[in-house]
Amino acid sequence: MNASSGLANLAIEQVLELSAEAHIERRMTALDSPAFHRLTGTIVAYGKMLTLLVALQEREEFYAMIAQLDLPASVTGLAH
């Protein structure tokens, strides 16, 4: 595992923790209150961030697998 992959994992873990805390806080908040709606928006934003981080992580893993094949740049489109 390389350094940036480790950072992605840490970021994903942190966003998951923050999202879980927001879910817990929202459950203790009155329905249809401004706080409830703010927390709902926060949870949605965390979900979007997780989607982005996981996509970036998968892309990095894909490129790492391609790099291990040691194919010529004319095949991969990547410069070595």
C-alpha cells in the first residue's frame, strides 16, 4: 500500500466517523427542526464525499495494477 492510498483510507475512516456522529445526533433531534434539516444536509454531504473518496481510491488501485503489469506506455497511455 502506498502513502496516498493510506491517506485515502484515513480520510474515508474519518468521514465515516463524522457521518456516524451526525446520524446519532440527528436521531436525538426533533423531526422537522432546523437542526434536523441541517444534520440531514451534513449527512448527505458526507455521503457525497465518501463516494468521491472511494472512486479516487479505486482509480488509484486500478492504475497501480496497470503499472505492475509493466506494459508499454503506448498500450496504457501512461508515462512510466
